[in-house]
Amino acid sequence: MDAAELRNQKIIHAVLTKEKAVCPGAVALIGIYGSFQTGDIHPYSDLDLLILINDDRGWQLGTAFLQEDQGIAHDIYCTTWDWLRQDACYEHPHIAKLMDARIVYCADEAYLTELEKLRKQVRNHLAAPFEKADVEKAEKALKEAMYCYAAAMTAEKLSDVRRQAGNVVYCAENAVAMLNKTYFRKGVKRRYEELEAMERRPEDLCGLIESIVTATTVNGLKDGLTALVRELKTCFEREKQSFRTAKKAPDAEALKGTFEEMFSNWHGKMYLAADTGNRYLAYMSLCSLNEMLSEIADGVDIAAYDVLSVYDPEDLRKTAEEFDALLRDYLGEYRKAGWQEKRFRDIDAFAADYLSSIGEEAQP
């Protein structure tokens, strides 16, 4: 037994001795994970312990201390069953403590059985076929990365940008791991190795991350972050594309009423904006139209519309006219689907038509 193993045994023995003295029965089991489980031991390796406690009395066992003769420190903390159950839901890829800990002490066989149930839950999920829901779950980490990216891009001080950049990298790594339905089994020092082995990832992912950690200026750091986020989004879009069902051909039911709605919502606003020079009104109206067309295009096979390309803040009249041109193009799709827009000479003509069906609708 080498010195490190002897040291580890003494730490575990101390924990169990204290448990018997101050909180007997509080510890369900103890496991070793981290470098002493993976074999990546180095002179500064500390002991990573899974100390699974049954109740709040077990918190007394947690501590952190410096070992001066070796120049290292140890962080001995406890874990609850609820925390392990949350890990088993696979909401993040940092679950090696649950999945890989080598159990060195168990107070009762029932605890091992319960631990194995949680591990089996994770293994079954990871082994299941890759589905759209897996992409959606991984997207949560992508959204967190985007949030941190925004914070980094609005920061000015290099150290502040670096802090947020670290969050972006962390979330990006999590997103990629979850997109591959895996978890990090090795330490941070071998993160590149694990990322490179993942199939669903941005090309040269580690190179993109390396450009961030080696950046020495604010602009260089932000450029690196932008490249990473852009490639990460492209990677996710590629995976999402594989799950998109074939779009339906335009039909009356899918598009019914949409042309009239677009005209009603934004035609008048666009010309009011042109008359009054209200750039905000014109811009936001176009953004709303863009969102509506995008939503329709997600499920129906219609032409692509680059709505915001018609916006000219220096010529709102021309912008309004090109808005109308977009509506005319869409009207072609509308009619192609077999739907004729409702037009009336005046409000009396509308009222007569609208009320003409009362007798028919009243029929049993």
C-alpha cells in the first residue's frame, strides 16, 4: 500500500469513527470517485469521497482541511439521497459521483440496492435511442451558455469578460455532453480528450475553447466566444433538423385567415410609420411579421421570407411599399393553398355576408 492509499484509508476511517461517536447510522455508504477511481493520480491528487448520508445529522461529518506535509487540501463533504436522485434525472453531465464511485463502505445492503436502482435509471436513459427530447434537454445548457455569452459581450473589463467566458465554456461543454447523452467520467485535466471523443459536437470544438483560454485582449476573447457560440448553435440546428418532420404542403386550414390577420395587424402601422417618421413602429411591425411567417414556415412548406431585409430607416415610405410587396407574395401562397382572401366593398357588404349564415348555423 503506497502513502496515498494509506492516507485515504485514514481519512475514511476518521469519518466512520466520528459517525459512530456523533451521528450513528447517519452514513449509508462511502465511495471513492475522481482521480483515485479513474487512475489519473498525480502528486497533488486529493481524495474525492461520496459520503451518502441518511439524515441531517450527517452534515456534522463534512469538513475541509490542508495537509501541509504534502502541500494539498481535502474537501470532505456529504451528499444526500435527494441529491443523488436529482443527478439520476440527468439534467447535467456531472454525475460521475453517482455512476462511477467505488463503494468502500456500506452500512446495509439495502443502500447498495437503492444506489443501483438510480444507476440503472441513468444507464437506461443513456442507452435509449437518441430522440428529439434529448436535444431539447441539452438545449437548456445551450440557453445558459447564450445567457453568459450576452453577459460577456456587454462586459468591458478583461477580468469580467474572462469570468463570463468561463461560464460560457462550462455551459457549452455541458450542452455538448448532453447532446451526446453521456457524462464526464474524468477530471477537468482530461476534458479535451473526452470532448474530442463525442460524435455530436462543433468541428474543432477544443480549438475553439483553446482560443478563448489563450486570449489576452477583450476583443480577442469576445471574438473567440462568438466563434464558439456560432458553431455550437450550428451543431444544435443540425441535430434538430434531423428530427423535423416533412412540412405539409400549403392548405386552406393551415393558412386560413393569416393573410387578413397580417394585413390587419401591420399594413396600417407601416404607412402610419412612414407618414410620421416613426422608425420604431416600422421596425417592430416588421419584426412581428417576421415571427408570424417563421412560425407558419415551421409547419407548412411555404417560401422563405427575409422580412427585415426590406427595412430602411432612411426611407420608411419605401419600407412600407416593400412590406406590401411581401404581403402580395404571401397572398400567392395563400391562394395556392386554395384560400381566397375575404374582401368587401364596404362595411355594409361585410355585415350582410357575416350575418347571412345565421339561419344556416341555427339549423340542427
